[in-house]
Amino acid sequence: MITHDMDWLAENCQEIYAMSQGQLVYHGPVHQLFSDQELLDRLGLLPAKSWQLSQLLGLKPEILTLK
């Protein structure tokens, strides 16, 4: 599956692969990708809305879904 929908990833995946310009740049847990702001910036991605909200509220560990 290929997607740029970080909300869907947060709800449906535990481990992912991320590519940039045809190269694998990340393989691991979704939450770890969302924690790496430098990598997210390089990939042009924003973490899931639930992750962003949990950071704003100071929830630790950050949540991946609102279910």
C-alpha cells in the first residue's frame, strides 16, 4: 500500500516504510517516524492529527488514534 495519509497510517499500521526519490529512508514503527521532525520535514509530511493534538495537550506517550 502506498499512501500519504498519515491519519490512515496511524489508525491502521504499526510499522511502515518511507521512501524519498525512490530510496528507502525509513523503516520502523509509525510513532517513531512521527517523533522525528527532521525526517518528516525532509519527506514533506505532517504527523497524524491525533499525534499533533496529543503533543499539544502534553500527553505522553503520544496517541496515534482517537478510537
